[in-house]
Amino acid sequence: MRIRIRRREFLKVAGAGGLALWAPSLAGCGTTASGPGPLPVRSFLDDAERATLTALAAAVVPEDDTVGAVGAGAVDYVDRLLASLDGPSPDLLRGGPFSGREPWPDPRTGEAGSEFPDDDFVEVVVPSRLQEIAARIELLGSDAVENGSINAPIVPKTRGLRALYRDGLADLERLARDRGAADFASLDEPARLSAFDASDGEFRQAVLNHLAEGLFCAPEYGGNRDGVAWRDFHWDGDSQPLGHTLFDPATGAVFDRPDRPNQSLDPALPNDGLEPDVERFVAATVLGLGGKRFF
């Protein structure tokens, strides 16, 4: 019996399923921004469904020396994603290109300056017609959109993420009762994962993908609260407009940021080399692409 899904395994499984950071990856692809700030936070799950998803997220990516899915706000991300079409206009896409988390470079030295751009990510971008249709099929199902199933059976129908989550979470509660528990949240971690393994495969893959998105998305999308997952997993997140490789206008030289070097090891981060399985994967990928290994 699987005891827990370790964080490395979780990311590998999510990646194999086509992790695409669905909503964040579309930022800036719409037409015009709507209004001066974010729309009110929306919610799709009821209290019982949210409790089930929270218990599941805590088992799939638990808290240990790094933040887990619950602590990072991944459940909030999923709930907001499912509700993104509710309200007077869709809350699917956010603006850019700058979040205000990094400063402008000093025009004299090229190093970090003291002025910061506005956070454009809080602006809600109006999706194009095709983007909205695609989102409605993704969330509500192909039958909920006019001509959404016109190409069936060549393009299989989709239930939609809302139905997938509603049915999948109810199924987890049923599986918990079959195991003699009052509800899913009262199961211990191994039993939660066992029930999750027995649930619908499409639901499992959606949960893994969305928890990963909720961990590592820009915080304006509802997950990765205050960038905590970026910090815990040593990822810089959005680094513009300063960037990593800096330019000195006086000398014309390009140099690394001392706090986030791009061309050398970062002394502030652990650098213990690659684990054997990671090294084998990197070597096989490089050699398969016709390259050479130098390590």
C-alpha cells in the first residue's frame, strides 16, 4: 500500500499528465484589461466538498520541511478556477508583464533599483471569444456549449471539470464510508491515498495537475500564497523587469546578479549535485537529442 505520495513523485506524475499551468499560462493573451483591480474572489465548492478536497490535498502534498498544498493555498486555487466563469465576466486571465515583485534596474549601474513597477497581474484580462469558448468546454463540459460536441466521436466529449470534481469528491466520501469511516477527512493519510488511488483516473489526474498549478502559479491566481512555494522550492518565480543577467551601461559588461547568479552556483542554495535517477534522466535526454555529457 502506498504510504504517501512524496513531493518528487507528485511533481513527476503531474508532469507526465501534461501539467500546463492552464490559467496562468494564458496571461496576457486576451484583449483588454477590465477595470482597476481584481474581481471578487469566487467559490464553486460547497463546505463539504471543500473539506474533502482539503483533506485530499493534505495527503497528496503534505507539510514537512517545505510547504504543502494546503499551506500554499492550492485548494483556494482549484476553487477559484472552478468558479472562474461565474459573475458578470470571466476571471480567467491576468495581465502582465510585471508583478511588482522585482524592481526596475538602475539606469546607471544596471543593478537593482529602488523603484518597482505596478502589479499588472491583479488586472483581469478579458478573454477572446475562442478562449472563453474553450474555457467553457473545459469547465462546464462540451454539451454545455453550443456545437461543443459537433466533432464527436472524433473529438471525445468532455464532462467538464466542475462535474469531474463534484463526482470525484462525492466518490471519495463514498469510498471512505465503505471503509467504515464517518467521512473522508477522518481517514488517516495512507487510507486517503488508497481511496484516491481507487477513484476515477480522469479525476485523479485533474487533481494532481491542479494542485501542482496551485503550488507554483503566480499568487494572483489564488495559489502559492505570498510566493511561499517559490521560496521553499528555491524557484525565483517571475523575475522581470530586473531579470537575472544584468547589464552595466557604463562598461557594456554583462554580469550576474549577486543574489541570484545565472552562470554560477548560488552559494545561498543547496548544491549537492544531482541524485542518480535525475542524472540518468538528464544524461539520457541530452544523449537522445544528439548532445554530449560533460559530467
